[in-house]
Amino acid sequence: MALRAASTHQEERVIRHVQWAFGGIGAAVGAAVLFPVHPLAAVAGIFAGAIASALVAYRKAVVALARKWSLEDPPRTSRMAFAFYLAALECNGLDDISRARLERCLVEADVNAGVFSTGRVAIYRRRFAVQPDDPGPAFLLAAAYKQGWLPQDEQMVPVWVRVVREDWKEHPLWNRFNLSRSKLLEDLVNIIVREGNITPECVDVVARAYAANPGQSGWLTYLARAYPPRTDPQALKVYYAFFKHSPRDTANTRFLADYVAEHLQGKPWEAEVLRAAVATGGEERPRYIQALARCYALMHCTDENALPVYREAFALKPDDTQILAALALTLAHNKVYDEQAEEVYSKTLKSEKTLAPVLEEIGGSIKDVQSAMAHCLAQRGAQTKSAISLYARAFEHDPSDAVVAYAYAGALAAAEDYSQKAMKVYAVAHKNYPDDIEILVALAKAYAQNGMTNHEATYIYQKVLHARKEWPGMCESVAALYAKEKRPPELALQLWKRLAEEQPQNAQVRKWIAAEYLRRHETKNALSYYQLAAEIAPDDFEAQLMTGKLLLEYTNDLNGALQALQAAVALQPMHLEANLLLGDTLARLEVYPAALTVFEHVLDNIDNNNVHALRMTAQMKHLTDHDVLAAVKLYERAVTIDPENIEVWKELAEFTKDHGMVDREIRALETLTRLDPRESAYHVRLGELYVIDGDFRRAEEHLRQAISLGAQGTTVFTLLGEVATRVRRSA
């Protein structure tokens, strides 16, 4: 409900009723006392009693009751009690404490009743002054001001300030007096702002209102004027908001910039304020420029827009390590390589130990500055030791930097450095500058020195040869590299042939060519070059061996093969392959005693378990000494060493067949049926042998197996029929 005005007439009537009650009692007492004297005296007694009651009994009784009721917990606030409080306050017999208590009860009664009396304004004000934390008098006065019962005066603002406090935000008196807190707060703030009242309480009220409604520019302006010299977070937020609202307000901008300059954190809004402060000019501009540069540094700002700020700040304070580091880093990131930039880089690198941590703090690295300095030196073509050292560090930091790689490569080439480390530099430089012949040759030399024969190296060698920029000894060194490859490229054969033409007495080159042709299965060409090598160098074992081997295996020139292999064995008497090939050649030439001597030499002195030597020795002994038993023992020794060798078992089976050794032949054939189960001839022969041996059942098994494997001919079927008949008869 809304606050309503108290009825003075009604309040006075209540008081009169109390007075008449006390007066009536006094009149009755006076009449009773004086009536026996005379009836007229009784009338006089009535008036006298009434007056006495009104003047004496009324005062005492009212005050006594008012005091009593005010001391109750809680005190009475009914309208009857209200009348007694009001009547008691009009008496002069109250002490200060009692009067204050009665005034409190009276105010509480008005609050409960929702009434306001202009006659009790003084009481309301006293209660508000004595107990500002009591909501009752505060809300009474606030409502009276709001509803126009009281004119606006200097006491209204303190009352409203008290009422809108945060802990009374949900107080029930808002609803009782039908007050809108938000509207009252808005009106209060507007009054404070209009009057420019900057007491702490008023400032706090405006701040709270602005926090809830930041769109009020007038309130913002008030706070921006009222807050200084405060620098708490709330005040800073207001200053910045006012700065955004009124960027041309120099006082606010500079005040905020002064604070920011002393408390830099590297925030974007700080840079914005400092830029505005710099634009205002004045004596403080240099300080703002330096602060802005440091702010940019903390923000890791290295774009071109920050460069003028860093330059000016550095000119003002060249010994500031943070500004120097930021300037050097920004110049490097923007690829500035002029003389002034070189001076900055040089100064930074001279204090590398000091500035390296600073550069890391602002998001950079000393390597960025080294790379930039390397670019400056590269532009001048510097090749001093210090320049090379700087190129090396810059290249390590960024191996893809074409400019640094090119300058570094040029310096390394001038120093004739073709190490593996230099090779990587040449490769990057050539990739970016493929037409530079000096770099191309340096890369080829580095590849050759480091034994590179991969596809990239081959391509580089070809480019050098095509450009006719080969260096002395290039062909020999590169050709030797490819000789180690299992599958050398076409370039290798070209180099080897070129060397063969240039060096007609070089047997090694011809062997390389021969080996490559042999790998390509061009046997004729391979033999030709091996023969040339053997002619040039008769004591070259490999040339003699390969000549004899190819003549033996691919031609009918057994005499030529014999000559070459004899030369090879003479050079290396204990070489196994040479001796075996020589023995085979002698055997094919039917020089059996000489062949036997060679194979016995192999078994006695080189490899006594060599199966091929055992086989050939067995054959040669049979052909020369006709020693069948010795030959069989050699075959059996061979199959013992290599029991899975089908060829040796075949030879043993054939040899024992020729010499009627049935048991040994059966053993050999049984083994062959296991090693080569798809061959029917072994089963046919075993069937025949078991018939001779009288074992018809086994003979039948092998003959049937031979037929199942595809054996043809009437002989097999006829033999099987005879064997089957004998088996049935024996059963």
C-alpha cells in the first residue's frame, strides 16, 4: 500500500477521549465528596475534579502506561498504544531515554500503519539520525519524499542513499510503501549526478547503478570525475569505459595512461590508451611512447605498425633492453635488412647473453636476430669467419632460408669445404639457385667426397658433365663410387667407357664395364672387356678368372678357358672357384689325370667337404684308375654331406647301375623317390630291381606307382602283370 497522511483531527480526538475519561472520573469523585455539604458545592466539585484529573491524573497515568507499553518486547504498536505514546510525548515529564524510546515506538506504529504525519517529521528525522540502520524511519522519509509529502531538500539524498543499500534490496517495506527500488535508485543517481555530490556513499550508489545499467553516459562521466585518484579494478574499468565514450577527454586519457605506464601487463586495451595518450602530445609524450613500446613487446607485437613506435622509443632510450630486443625482433620479422637495422642487430648480438632471455619473454629468440643479421651480411657478400659462423647458426635455425643458404654455400665453396655438413648447405642453395654453376660444382664435389651415389647425386653429376664443368679427377672418383653399387645407373657405364677411352691401360675400369654388362646379361660384351682387362693386366686374378669362367660357360673355346683359368690358379692356388673351374675345363678336354689332380688338390688343401669336387674326383678316379669301389665311396661321402642333392644321387644311382651294385642302386633310387616324388622312372627301375631281388610285393607297389605317375610302354604293364601273378600265387 502507498503511504498515507495521518489524520491530525482523529489523533487529537483519541487524545481527548482519554482526557475526558480521566476528567469524568475526577468530576465524579469531586461530586461525591462535596454533595453532603451542599448540592451546588457538588457541581463545583465536578468542575474541580475534572480539572484536577486533566492536569494531574491524566499526565501521570498516560506517561506511566506509555512507558510500560514501550518497554514490552516487542513494544505495543496498536492505535490505542499509539494514542498514549503521542499523548505522553506532549507531556514535559519525560526523560531523554524515555522520550527516545517512545519516539521509536511511535515511528514503528506509523510504519506498521503505513501513515505519515507532517507533525512528526522532526521525530522521523531524529530517529533516522540516531539509528540510520533502522529501516523504519528511513523508508518513511524516503516514501514521503518520493510521494511529495516532503519537499526535496538537502536531507533527501542521505535518506535515499540509505534506503537503496544492497542489504535492504529485498526488504518488505518496499512493497508496504509501494516503492520501486530501481526507479528510486535511478532518480537518486540522477540527482547525485546533477548536483555533483561526490561523497563516498553517493559515489558507491552511482557505481552500483552504473554496473547494473552501463548505458548511462551521464553516470559514467560522473564516476570518471569522482573516482580519481582511485586505481582499483572497478575504477580502471570506469576510466576505460569513459575513454571509449569520450576519447578526446585529455584528462581522463592521461590519468589512465599514467597508471598503465606504471603497471604494464601487455593487454590490448593498455596499448589503445597509450596510443591515445601519445596522440595528445605534450611533455609526457616520450614517456608514453616508451610505455607503448614496452606494452607492444609484452603483447608480442611484431607487425609493421609497431615498428615506428619501437624506433622512436629506441631513439629516446637506446639502453632499454626490452625496447632494443623488441625492435630487433620486429625488424627481423618484417625482413628489414638496411644499415640501420644491421646496427640494431649487431648491438643485440653483442649483448646476446643479456638479451636472449628478454627475447624469449617477448615471444622471440636470439636465433631470429642471428638470421636477420645473416641476411644483412649476405646482402654484402661477406665471407669472413664471423660471417660464416653467423651463416651456420642462421642455417641451423632455418635450413630452408634460401638467401642464407646461398651466402653460406658461397663462403664454404670459397673455403673448399665439401664436408657432409657443407653438402646439406650446397643442396639447399642449389635447389633455390639451380643456375649457379659454382654452387652446382661445389655440391657435386661434396657428393663425391661423401660417397653419394643416390638418384639426386647422379643427377648433379650429370649436370656438371653436361655443363662441362667437371674438375680434375671427377670421372675417376665418381666412377669408383658407382663400382660399389649393385645396380649402378646408366651414368656409371658412360663414365667408365669415357675413362676406358682416356686411360687405355686401366684394367680396373674395364672390369667395371664387364661386370655391368654381365649384370645386364650381355655376356658377349662382358667377356670382351674381361679379356681386355686380362690382356692389360695378366696378373689380375679377377680378370683371368672371369675370362676363363665366361669362356667355359658360354663358348666352346675350352683352350682359351684353360689358359685363363691356369693363369688365375697360378695367381691364387688356394682359390676354390678357380680350381673347380680349372678341373671342369680339364675334364671337358678329357685330360682326366690332370683334372683328378686338381680336384684332389681341392679336397686335400682347400675344402675336403666340397660336393662338386667329390663328384668329379669319383668320376676321374673311375676314368683313370678304374677304381669302382673308391668312386662309390666318394659318391656316398658326397650324399652324406649333402643328402638333399638330387644330382649326386642320380649320378650314384647311375654309377651303381652300370656296375651291378643292386643294393646301393636301390638305396639311391629310394632316396630319389623321396626327393623327387613326381618322377615315374625311379619307380619303374625300382620295380625291376625288386623283381631281380625276388621282392615281388615291393616290385608291384613301385610299378603301380609308376603307372599312376604316367609311366607308359608295354614293358611296364607286362612286368606289372607278371609281378601281380606271382604275388597272387604266393598268397
